[in-house]
Amino acid sequence: MHPDFILLNARIATMDATHTEAGALAALNGRIVAIGDDAAIRDLAGPGTTILNAEGRRVLPGIVDSHAHPDAYALRLRAWTLVSPEIVQTRDALLARIRARCAAVPPGHWCAFYRLNERACGGYPTLAELDAASLGRPIFILRTDGHLGLANSAAFAACGVTADTQDPAFGRFDRLADGRFTGLVRETAAHVFLNAVHGQDSEADIAEGMEMVQDQCLAAGISSVANSLTPSKAIRAYQRMQRDGRWRMRMGIIASGRDEPLIPHLIGAGIQSGFGDEWLRLIGVEWCPDCSTSGRTAAYWDPYIGTPVPGEPVPNTGMLLYEREDLTARATAAHKAGLQVMIEGVGDRGIDFALDVMEAALAAHPVADHRMRVEHCCYVTPPILQRLKRGGFVDSSATGFMDELGEAYAANRGRDAMRWMWPHRSLIDAGVPAPGHSDFAVCRVSPWTALGAMVTRRTTGGTDLDQREAITPIEALHAYTTLGAWAQREEHEKGSLEIGKLADLIVLDRDVLTGEDIAGTQVLATVVGGRIRHQA
């Protein structure tokens, strides 16, 4: 038998345990069957073999993004309007974009916008400005972190939220001193508007948008992505896509604790982590008790610094979205049922809360190789680092925040705090596994600016994230390959290029192992399962 795919003339960093380099590899039925030099591999070709010439370029395993939101991003791409800093740099530009979109839809129809970064466009617009720009249409603008948003008066009315409406549990409609709404809504209060916007979304809508998401991921070199907080509607959509042969990359499902019946139903059905196949697999379950540092809602022991947003509580130490006893019961039940537990913690108080819950679950049902994950796990102080190590927990690090949100982190927490924000040097030295992730659509899809920031400890805008936590290019790449696979119990399938593993690889326009402008990296080709899925 001949391989159905061969890669030649490459500089392959296999990312295996000994950092083996090779010049060529061959794959059959989606898996690597040979690795070696050009001459030996070329001789294996047959009449039906696809041959990709890397032209001497650097080749790596496909990127494993271990925490993102492709389902939500699919819907954003399909029907929402982007207002990220690449699009709007001033408040007037934001209001003009709102006005143009609202003018294009009939009265009464919702208009939704995403990835607002108020720091890059002159601050949050006032409610009066939103009302004037929206032409009477109900609008909702989701901040880039996904935890806060802006609603106009028509949106408040459409959702039945009046001046007498009480704040929901674990949420807040921000108000001025006289009780009037500012337009800013936090956490579960934002979900009131998100639910209204998403109320009519269908499985077909998710599947349609996922075609665009796959295009962007493959162009960025991502061959595998884990969908954080996946609701049942998206799980059904993904299964439909698999039946229809529409997967071009690999998807891990992290079932959402927000979809209230979902996790109990998984437990009741006896479904455990690992259920599925190499294309679509249940990774684990997740709850989100902590919030957003850039949005000033994440839970810290010390108050936020800087100028408070109008309506923000003062002093502000952030908020948590679950009661400890309640979440402990949920996590313990899932853990006992064989589901890998993941809990979000961003600030030090939020991470401590997540660790309290996971330690209690382990005390109730000890498991040695549990791989429980603290998702995002940003502010890892020395005591927290020791808790992570002692308990064998995974720091599922939101490295995507470093470049895009780093300036807001420094402004809201102070320069000194950057010493322990995403401290990968300390994590590696302590032996704490810390895979990296983008959290898109909170941040951009491409992993390369995050990988660059892990090495330089600077944002694109030049904000210093403390050089003492800088790591090497190869260490950063492990966070997005081998560690990403390990954190989902898929280390025997992906993350490195070895015989028997999946033939998922990328060809780059530069040698990122030398540290050469990692942030600007372009992916020339992405191969998934021995099939070329993207070529620049």
C-alpha cells in the first residue's frame, strides 16, 4: 500500500519528547505512517499520493486551541456586526456604524454588535447616544470579553426591563445616582439581552456560520478547537455537520453548565469524557463563576484601580456567579460520573473559588490523573501556583488575552500585578501544565499574536507584561500543541507529529522557533488528517 499523503522538503519540528527534527513524512488514512528524510519518504509515493512540497519551510503540528467559542462566533459572523478596534477607533465611528446597520433593518428588528473595546474607541457611549444612533431599533453591543454589554432604551423595553426591575442574581443593570440606566449591563443582566437576540437561532444557523469559522481557523493553522460552554443546540448542530461530512477540522465539546439540564442529562445517560471520535468528541464539562478583568467584573481580593465606570460599585472587587455549595455539588456529581471538570477563574479570588470547588470534588471522589482545569487562570500568585501544583490541576491559560487585553489588565490591576498575570515562566519551572487558548470570539482567532506575547511579554501596543515571565518559542508552542492535546486527554492522537498519530500539520512562512516576529506569522498550508484544508 502507498501513502495517500506525503510532505517533502520540510523542516519539521515534531514536538515529540526529544524534539526530533525531520525532513519529510507520509500519512495513510489520516495517520502518520513514516517520518524521515526526503529520499526515503519520496520512494513510498504511489500513483494516488498527494505530495505537498514545503519548499524548505518550518512545519509544526496543527495548533490545538483548547478553549474557544466557535458556536457563538459562528452566529456572530453570520448575523452580527463587528465593532472591534480594527473597525472602529473613535466613539463617532462606533455610533456611525450603529446608525448604518440600524438603517438597513426594518423597525422593531434587533441589531447586534460584538467585540466592543471601549478603551480603543473613547469610552462607552451614553444611553442617549445609543438611542440617537439606533433609530428606534433595539440594539445590543457585546463587549469583547463577552461578560458585559450595552443596551439602548428600545432594547430595555423589548426585554421588559423597567426602572423598577431588580438586578438579576449575579448580574447588574448599571444605574446613575438618580436611578436611570447607563446602558451598561453586567454578567447575567447581559444574558437577558443575549437571550433575546439568540432566541431565534437554529441549528442550521450555527452550522452555516461554522463553515466560516472553519475557514478562519484553518487559515490560522488551527486544526483542533475545543468549544467552551457548548450548549445542547450547538452539540446537535455539530452532529448534523458530522453526518453531512462538513467537518474539515477537529472539534472538542466542553458541555455548558449554563444550559441548565445538559450536564445532568449527560450524567444520567452515562456519557463520559472521551465519548465520540477523532472529529467530534466530548472533552468535559464547564461552569463559569468568574468574570472579566478588562471589564472590571472578575473577582479579586484587592479592589480595582483606575477610574470607575459610571454605575460601577466602589470599591470594586468584582463578582462571582455561583454559590460555593451549589457549584461544589454540581462539579462533584460530574466528576464522580467520569466527566472532566473545568471551572473558570480569572482573578485571584475567582481562581481560589474554582480551586475550593475542585478540591472538594476530589476529596469526595479521589482520582489521581483527574486533569481538572481552571479555565483562563490569569492572576496566578505564588500561593495559587502552589495550590495548582499540590492538587495536580491544569492552568488552562487565556494567553489570547495577553496581547489584545493586556493594556486593560495593566490599567485595571496595575503594572506590578503583571508579574503574576499568565506567569508561564513560573508555571513551567514549577511543573504546572499550562496549555494556552484564544477564547475567540473574545479575542482574535489567530494564535500567533498570543504566542508572540508569551515570548516577548509585550502587547502589540508596547505594554510591558513583565519580562521575568517570558518563555522560549518552543515552550510557547508546546502550550498550543502537546499541552493542548494533553489537557483534553488526546495526547495519543494529536499535539505532536509521530508515527500513529493524526496527520495534522501546518507549514509556516517563517521559522517561529528562532523567535522571528512570531506575531506576524502567516500559515502557508494546513493539513488535517492528511488532507490539505488550507493553502495561502
